[in-house]
Amino acid sequence: MNRLEAAVDRVLISEAKIAARVKKLGAQITKDYADKNPIIVGMLRGAVLFYGDLLKHVKIPCTLDFMCLSSYCGTCSTGEVRFLLDLRGSIAGRHVIIVEDIVDTGLTLDYVLKNLAHRGAASVEICTLLDKPSNRKVEVPVKYTGFKIKNEFVIGYGLDCDELYRNLPYIGVYRAG
Ligand code: 5GP
């Protein structure tokens, strides 16, 4: 076992399962936005791997943009959302899909949706790889979900612990200590 894998208590979602689900999500977005050119927003940095793989299965013209917010410190939410990077382009009149790694309390996406509400988008939808519904503090309308998971701290496939382990190719439960 290498040092990267030593941080994993157990594999929760394998590479193969992720790949199959991401392909289906891409096909669904392709169908739903068949006659639109959406802006697909990647939430840095947790969604990067998911975002890249998803886009390969989105077979319509689309614009890529990015946002970076932060609310986590180690394995516990600070509960305070900070805006680190905003969208580069205008979303006025455009259909927006926000691609996130995981919805936990919902505070981050609630903040994002409120922030985007005044920018005149034609629509804003959320696509998340993971959802931890049991930990929700604010309801957020999630249109596309990869996997619903229990309230465990997970790493890999973009998700970190103190900025490490994002490069694991699968999703694993973090081994504390
Ligand atoms: P929320 O604002 O919904 O509580 O949390 C959203 C952010 O918290 C996610 O984008 C992610 O960065 C982080 N987060 C929530 N749960 C986990 C988890 O189990 N593992 C990791 N690595 N990050 C998480």
C-alpha cells in the first residue's frame, strides 16, 4: 500500500462505478440541454476530476467557467463560506449548470445560488457527484446527483483532506489519525 492509499479506510465508490455514473449524467445533461448552449461551472477545486470526466460525455456546445469557494478546514465545516474566485463571464440570459463535488450542509451552494440570483441567468441547475442528505442545514435544489452517501468524511476523485488526496482515482472513506 502506498502513502496515498494509506489515508483510505475503505473504498466507497470504485473508479468503474464512478465512470459509469458520470457517463450517464453526461448523457442526461446532453438530452436536457439538447437545444441550449449552457455555461458549465466547475467548483474549484473539489469538482475538477468530476468536471473533466463529465464534460467528455456532454455532447453539446457549452461554455466552461469556474468558481472557487471555501468553507472547509480539515474534516469539519467552518460554517462560513468564502468567495475566492468568481465567474469570468456574464451569465445573463444563459442556462447555467453548477458542477460540485459534494453537497453536505448545503450552505455553500445556497450561498452560490443567492449570489447568482441577481445576475439574470435563464436557469441555474446543480449537478453534484455526491450528496450527503442527512447533514443538510439548508435545502438546495439539486437536479443531477451521482451518488447519495452516508455522513462519512470522504476523500479522492477531487475531494481533499487539508488539500491532500484529491488525486486518488476513487472515492474512499478517510482514515483519521
Ligand atoms: P456544504 O457547504 O454543503 O456543507 O459543503 C460543501 C463543501 O464541503 C464541498 O464542496 C466539499 O468541498 C466539502 N465537503 C463536504 N463534505 C465533505 C467530505 O466528506 N469530504 C471532503 N473532502 N469534503 C467535503
